[in-house]
Amino acid sequence: MFIVVSYDITDDKRRNKVADTLKNYGTRVQYSVFECLLDVAYLEKLTRELSVLINKEEDTVRIYRLCQSCIEKIRVLGKGKITQDSDFFIV
């Protein structure tokens, strides 16, 4: 499934840890926005990891699941591409 994750983290150290974690799951498309292609198990794993990293009183992480119909309607203005599944895998 196609996931968009955005965050607003007040502390630099926590923000860097969140960004580093998200780099393992998807593509950074803006400073605090990542696009990810994940199955349910990886989405749950990511959610658990992010929950441990943030301060729930100060920080915000938003996870949006987009349906196929919504993905087809995404428009990118300017540079950049929508994250796509690889046609090949390295084993």
C-alpha cells in the first residue's frame, strides 16, 4: 500500500531519529514528508518504531494510507516523482 508520512518534531535529536527510521522504509519527498510502499506488517513495524521515538506531548507524526484511486490523482508540481515500486529486486 502507498503510505505518506509527515512529521513535526520539536527536538532536533528526535527529529533526526525519526527521519533516519523513515529512510529505511521509504523515500523522502520533502523535508518532513516521506512516501512509502509497505505491506501491513511493515506499516505496523514502522508505527511501533516511530511511537517509541517521539514525545507524544510535543511531536506529531501523521500516517496517510492512499488507495489506488487516490494515487492516480496525485499531482506533482515542479521537480520530483511519485514513489513507485521497483521493477526489480536485489537479493
